[in-house]
Amino acid sequence: MSRYLLLILFNTPFALLGLLGSLTQFKMKRISLVKFLFHLFFWFFIIFSLIMAEPVYKSLYSSGLTQTESLSLFDVIQITAIIILLYGINRARIKLASLENKVNEIHQIISIKTSK
């Protein structure tokens, strides 16, 4: 099996989960349209980059711009780890924003009650 295919198979689920999470956040009106479009662009860019990795490498190699070996298994694992970390960071950011909204709501309720 091609290492590029492994790269796509390992990483596409995380990119799709990122897309799905952004769509869910947008539908629940937790993020704005601008943020949703940014997230959409970001995850599609990752998917597109994964798909284009092999053709870009072959093009660079045939043009003589690189003389390195093709993608190694370590590279696949490393790229997968980076994308998993990006997914985790995105989830943590979403949870942090939700927590911040809850704290603001609690603060507002407490302020109203103490002012009376």
C-alpha cells in the first residue's frame, strides 16, 4: 500500500471530524459565519494538501528540484500526529469558548442579583 494512501486514510477522518465539529458549532450558533468559513477553509486546505502531496512530490522530483526519498513511514506518522494535535487544539478552543460564555452568563446573573 502506498504511503501517500496511508497518509490520506489516517488523516482524513480527523479532518472530517474537524469539519463536522465546525458545522455543528455553526448550526448551534456558537460561532459566526466568518469563523465557520475560516474553519471550513482550514480543514479543506488540510484535506487538499493531503491529496496533493504525492503529485507535488512527483512533480518536484521530475523537475529535479528535490533529490530526497519519497514519503517515509515516519513522515506519515509525524504528519498524522500533527493533524491529530490540530484537531485536539480545535476541540479545546471550542470547549474554552463555551466555558467562557457560561462564565459570562453566570457573571451577568450574579451582577443583576447583587444590584437589586
